[in-house]
Amino acid sequence: MKALTIRQLPPEVADAIDKAAARNRTSRNKAVIGLLEQVVRSPKKPVLYHDLDRLAGAWSEKEARDFDRHLAKQRTIDKELWQ
């Protein structure tokens, strides 16, 4: 089994380790291993981004139609390139 040394552990992380060790009545080492196993085994949740929310619904009907029209031009397949 591999050994690992962790330096400059943030105080809030150290506190979480200490609390997990006390809660489970185990050593800090076993608490760290348990916490790492939880993270590795837990299912990944999809990340939701909200940085473009302010743009949703911001276009007029005409702007949306113009965008779709220009996008349709880009989606046209040039048959000469695919011979």
C-alpha cells in the first residue's frame, strides 16, 4: 500500500478530518482514507452552469429567425468536399 504525505493542509480540511475521526472513533489516517473513498465511490453529479442565464430569452423573434437563417447556411454540406 502506498504512503502519502500532505503538506500545507488548510485548517478547514484538517478540522473536517478531525471531526470524521472523532465521529467514527478512528485515527486521522483512517478518517482520511474513508473520506477519500467516499469521494471516489460517490456518483458524479452533472455540473450546472448559470453564466449564460442572463441571455436566455433576450432575443426578439426577428433576431432568433435571423440567427437560425445564418446557422442554416453553415450547416449546408458542400458535396464537392465529400467526394
